[in-house]
Amino acid sequence: MIVFINDQPIRLIGPKAAAQLTGSTSASQPSFTDYDEIVDARLEALKAESLHGHLLILNANPATVSKLLTLLQRSETSNLLSITLGCLDKEACEEAMKKPFKVIKAAGGVVYKGDKMLLMFRRGVWDLPKGKLDPGESSKEGAVREVEEETNVEVAVGERICTTWHTYTLNGSRILKRTRWYRMTALDDSRMTPQEDEDIEKLAWLNWRETKLALTNSFSSIRYVIDEAGKGQKVE
């Protein structure tokens, strides 16, 4: 599970994955040396001064997660880049992460036309088409509907890329939005039009290099989705 709080990624991993950090010799796999701060939750209390750089918290339990959420809400975190939570019980930690929030389910898509991806410029940043599910709607159905409503591009849906969670506040309520992302292929973009009532200013087909440049003005969660979508893809 990866959760974006204040646009900062928090990754929850189980005890086996946490143990592998000590013996990692692969350049593509993280190790203890990749973290700026390491806290063992069984030996020391988590404090605000630990919230900087890339933080690894070992032996986390639901109480650790609750403490972390409180600190993130009350502390200055501009120097925090990421958090990895090595959980003793990953499922229990995930439930503790969700507990303070109202969960809303959404879906979206990364749309391809040849070697290009469809991005939208909305509210001053580059984004991907996505939105909340209607009652009784499956994630795949909702992803296709949202993409077609926001872009007026007809698409065919493929496999799921990943799932992200991100938080925000709406009318005083703390929201945790779960978004399932799907790979899609454009079938007809002849009537492509941005949905203005959703504050979408423009749409663009971008190649990989153009996409990476655009993502310097985007959200961490969107960069994560596109990185996941690009795994195994040939970079032009």
C-alpha cells in the first residue's frame, strides 16, 4: 500500500520485505543506506524531528501508524521526502492508516496512442483523468467513464497498473481517496475536448520525454502512476 499525505509518499511493507532491506545488493532495490533516518518503533518513540529526508520506520504497529498520522498533521514536513513503514502486521497497519479518514473510491486511466500518453492540465498542474465511482459501478467501468467524460476520447481499457491512496480535506472531513489506475488505448480522439466544468484547461498527447518534463509540475501520486505504467515499456 502506498499513501500520499501532503503529496508525500508513505509506503507500507510487510516484515519479509522489511527484512530484505538489510541484505539488498541490487541497484534497483532499496537498502538501509538509501534512508536518511531509521527509527525502530520497538526501541524508540517516533518524534517530529525524524520527519525529514527518506525515513524508514521498522517494527511498526497500528499505534505507530496513529502516532505518525498525528505528527504529520501537526508538524512541519517540508523537508520530508518519503516514509517507508516496515510493519509487523501489514494488514493491521493498513487498517490503522484508513481509520481516521472517510474512504472514497475512484478510478482513472493512463491512455496511450502509439508511443504517446494523454495528460491534462488542470488547476495549474499536469494530471491524469480520474474520478469518483458511481454507486454500483466497477473500477474498470468508472475509469472508462471518467476518461471519456473528461477528455471526450473513446478508449479501450486494459490491465490495472496500480492503486494509489491520497488524502485531502473536504468540508471539514478528512478524506482518503483510493484510486485504481488502468492502462488504456485510444480508439478515437477525433473529438478530443477538455471538460471545462471540471477545470480542465487543455489536453495533450506527450511522448515519454515530454511527459517526464511535464511531471515536474504535477503531483507525486501522478508521477508514481506514470512510473508504474512505464515499467517494462520501451523508452523512446
